[in-house]
Amino acid sequence: MKKVEIKFDKQTVKRIVENICYPLVAFGLALAVWAIVAKIKDNPLVLPMPDVVLERFFVLGGEDGFWLAVLASILRTLIAFITSFAFALLFAAIGGVFKAFHRIMSPLVTILRAAPTVAVILIMYAFVHNETMAILVGFLIAFPIMYSAFYSAITGVDKDLVEMSKLYNVSPINRVRFVYLPSIANTLFDTSKSTLSLTFKVVVAAEILTSVARSVGGKIQTAYASFEVAYLLAWTMIAIVFSFVLEGIVALSKKIWEVAR
């Protein structure tokens, strides 16, 4: 029987170390510091030991309403993100063609980017008291970030390529497909990766402050109100995990795009 040899070059080993080993070391150090502080405090009601929280973390998946809460928060996040993405790309494209439109949008975008997230949540809560509020807050936080990035990418497309496509009478659709899209694809994916996870965290924050039922934020608020710190930290870990999952989905989509090109 022929032996199968698996060889790792230096680049592969480097990627494994950077993507797996370093994060594991960081996670281990964080747990160690947590355990030391918890031992010093010696008060499980204030700061439980990591093993207690991790036990609750793994138990949560089997509890009633867990997946309903997680999927509801993810759905709100996706609605806010997709809406923000579509409007940001559309308005950035319009701003790239009509500079006056961008000059009108620019101060509005600057104000939205500068506004504190909690202030945005509280202001929106004064007008909207249902689950839609979390979606609106997610949109208001994500839109200015994506608009600025998309506008810079669109206006940064090689002017020579654009002029050449016009010279050879390339149709507008093909110009977008073969000139603009390849040029801005990296920006679209990279901005989406960071903004999607940010939108999820903002949506969860809005759910916490407004006590939205059937949501990750609602579960965190319930744990806080009942002073169950272990469950509070476990649900916080759930939010962090799914934030990374959403980032990973965008990163995988980028890889698929690069292979399919």
C-alpha cells in the first residue's frame, strides 16, 4: 500500500501559525487572566470561573428558544446589512457620476458616522418601539461606513480603463461588469466583512437596550435583569461567535469570487 506524504512548505506553516496557533494562544491567555481575576474576586455572583461559563455556553444550544433568538437576530442583521449595502452602492455610484449629489450626501454621512451608537439607539427608540428599531439602527450605523468606502472605490477606478471602454463603445452593463466590478470587488468584500459583524453587534446592542423578545440581545437583557452572570457571559460569547461566523461567510464568499473569476 502506497504511503501518502503530506508536506508543508514555509508559507503553509506560517498561515497555520498565524490563523490557528496565535488565536488559540490569545484565547488561552484570556482564559488564564479571567481565571486568576475570578479566583482573586472569589465571588461567583460577580465573576464566575471560566469553566462555569463555558459549561453554560455549551448547554445553551439545547435550550428552548435558543435558535429562534439567534436566527431572529441574524435575520435583523441581514435585513439591515443588505439594505445598507444596496443603498450605499447605489448612492455611491450616483455620487461618482454627479458630484453635487456626493456633496449633499457627504455632511449627512459624516454626521451619521460621528453620532454615538447608543445615542442613535435611544433617538430611534423615541419613534419606533418594535423589532424594526434594531434594523433601523443597524442601517444607520452601517450605511455611512459602506457609502464612504464604496464611493472611494468607485471614484478610484482607473480612468484610462474607463476611457478605453468608452472609446471601444463598450455597453454600460459590460463596463460595470468588466471594468468597475473587478476594480471595486476587494473593497466591497473587505468593507462588507467588517461592517456585517459590526451591524450584528449594533443590532444586538439595540435589542439589549429595548428588551426585544426572541433575540440574542433580549436573552442578554434577561440574564442581566435576573443577575445570572454566567448566562450573561455565555450569551455574550454566543454573540461573539456568531459575529465571527458572519465574517467568515463573507471571507469565504470572497474566496469563491476570486476562484470563479
